Amino acid sequence: MQTDIIEKYNRPVPRYTSYPPANFFGDFSEADYLAMVDQSNQARQNQISFYLHIPFCKHLCHYCGCNSYPQAKPEVVKAYVDALHKEIDMVAQHISSGRQIAQIHYGGGSPTSLPIEMIKELNEHMLSIAPTIERPEIAIECHPGYLDAQQWQQLAACGFTRYSLGVQDLREDVLKTVNRRPSLMPVGEIISLLHDSGATVNLDFLYGLPLQTADSFRLTIEQAAEWRPDRLVTFSYAHLPKLFPRQQILDKVGLPEQKEKGRMYDVAAEVLTAAGYQPIGLDHFVLPNDELAVALSKGQLHRNFQGYCTRRTTAQVYAFGVTGISQLDDAYAQNGRDIHAYIETVNSGQLYVKRGYHLTAQEKLVRQVIEALMCNYALNWNDVAEHLGVSAAAVKEACGYDEARLSEMQADGLLRYDADHIDVNTCGRPFVRCVAAAFDPLMAHTDKQFSKPI
């Protein structure tokens, strides 16, 4: 990756897990949210996705930018899970019959900090609300530092179809520096156990942490590729100590320089491509027969707060738990972050919705353009226009189309374009967020904070 291109385009821009991004959300009420839930029943895409946020962690990693909290006392954990069940029932009353569940996703925090019996009961509760599509995705994020073989077997009996293991790095000195516990069992054995249950497995890694180098990260990714998980994810560590004060600890140790961090991405991509994995989106690498790879080849890859998905599993997201974000056709809604206030509010028969966003007609056009670029590295203006029932000119106008900016990115080797198409080149993919931001009117004048692509 050329140094001058990194310096020019490695600037703070949204990750675009939603459009508009979550830091544009404002005040939103329970009534606002329930009105949007009722309206979501009439949306063209009306499959159901449930997201559960489990905020607890046995140890807080210094790098974490998630909505995580120290492990609570058992009675608080039970009260929180009981409130999840109640919130699920309150929202389910507004979901029309006849719809199908396409996705269930547990995020955190560390969802596997819960007793596994509680996880099983939550799954059973959600699956009782509506029938599923054929082969739904039921996924859970797992911290491998706390589960032994018996617990993995118990988790495998809960009905999950995909497990995401937060390995982060294989060097114990790196993990110790960032306060991350290494895997309790050999990672390769965990993968084999979960594969035997019929599920898919992805391994998550972070690059840009203290003590990491491109050479050490190469060794980590080479070992990971030998284990042959279905997917590997190489997240760029986002250092935002003003937003996440615990990250200030890492400043004292020191972070890799930008050039070295860029090399980490390059060596990971090189190793995984040579091992037969295909790049997907910002940070995923998957085996060629993976559903995501097939969707990308057809230009049908999608994305939500839970990650990449296919058109088959695309759904409207109803989120439960503190800080959970619901993604509906016309709006986003986010719960508050105080665990005790969440429990108290739900137990009183109310939802804990605090923030959200109503999308305008223009923003729905922009959302479609940004999603196409972020997911499929390509955009056909006419296809987007046809899908939305408007003219290509109207879509371009909504996005503030500026040919001069496209011409500059084409000259820099990031993309190719003509009047009807944009195709992001391989070397431009690490900066696809910058390409997407060029079509985001909200980025013209904003004081919001974002992370850098690399």
C-alpha cells in the first residue's frame, strides 16, 4: 500500500454500519419507536432480526470501544436477563403474525459471560415468537478466554448456527498488555468442536495494538488460516481515547505507527488470499463457498450493525438490552445505557428507548448508495434508481454527486467510474469508507468524531 495514498485517504470517516451513523441520533421516545415498529410490518423487506446486547465482561479490555460493563453480581445479571424477556414480549406484541425470523444475534460486552442456561432460554423465547426462514442465522459473539470444553458443548446445544470468537491476537504479551485473557482451550480444538455441531465459525482479530508488528501479525494470521475457520475478520483498532477513556492506558505503552499498521492489513490480506480466502467488505475474509462470497459475486451483499449478511437473511432489526440499536425501514432507535435504569424501566412496563433518528426520503436514497459501495465495492446508478422507484438523476442529486471528486479518486487508483457505474479497485477497498463519504451530504459540515480506515 503506497504511503502517500495512506496519508491522503486515512482520515476519520464513518464506518457506515448505518446511515446516518449513530452519532447523528437525537432524542427519541418509546412512542416514536413503537410507531416505527408498527409501520415496519408494512415494509417491503419485513423479515425479522433480533439483536440482544449482553453488556457484561469479566474483564474490560483496554482497547474496547463497545458498550461494555464490569461483570455484575449474579442477582443483577438475572434481573437483566429477566428484563430482556419482558422487553422481547413488549415489542413482539407489535410485530405482525406471518413474518419470519431470519437472524438472531448476541453482541456485547461478552454474551458468553451469561450462564449458558440463560442463553438457551433466551433463544427458545425468541424462536417462539415467529417461524424462521429456512436456514436462519443464529449467531453469538464468544470470549474464548473463559469457556472450557464442557461449556462449549453446552453452548453448541443451544441451536446457534454461527460462532464469532474474539481471539484478537495469539501473542500472550500483546493480550496481557491490553488486558485480554487468552483462549482457555486451544483455538483449533474449539473450531473442530463447533464444526462438529454443524455451525460455522469466524475468528476476530485486531491490528494496530501495542507490541504488534507486521511480522508478528503475519505469524498470527498464518496460524489462524491453518485452523481453517469459515471466516476471519481483521478489525482495525480505532483509537479514540477522548470517547473511550480506558484507551488512554495504551498511549502509555505506545501504538504502532500508521505505516506499520498499514503493513499489518497488507500482510493479513496477502496471507489469507494465498490461503484461499476471499475478501469481503472492510475487514472480512471468507472461504469461496461461503454465503457471503456468493452474495458478493452477485452484488447482493448487505450490512447492518451485526455485520455483513446476504439478501436472503436481510431483515429489520429489533434490538433488546442497554444501548441496543433497532434498524427499521424508516428509523433507528437506541436504548439507554444505564443497566439499573433499564431493568427498572422495563419492569415498570415501559421501553428504555432514549435516542433515534427518522430518515428523510433523501437520506433513504443516500443510504442505498452507501450500502452498495460499502458492501459490494460497486454501484450502478440505474439499478439503485430502479430499486427505489426514482430516476438516476434524483439519486445523484440526493448524494451531492461531484464528478471532480470521483476523477481525483480515479487518478489516485482507488476506483474507476463512468456516467452509470462506480467500481472500487482492489487497492481502494481499504478506503471504501472514504469513497462512500464522498456521497454523504452530512459529511460536508460536521463536528462528529470518527475513526480512521487504517
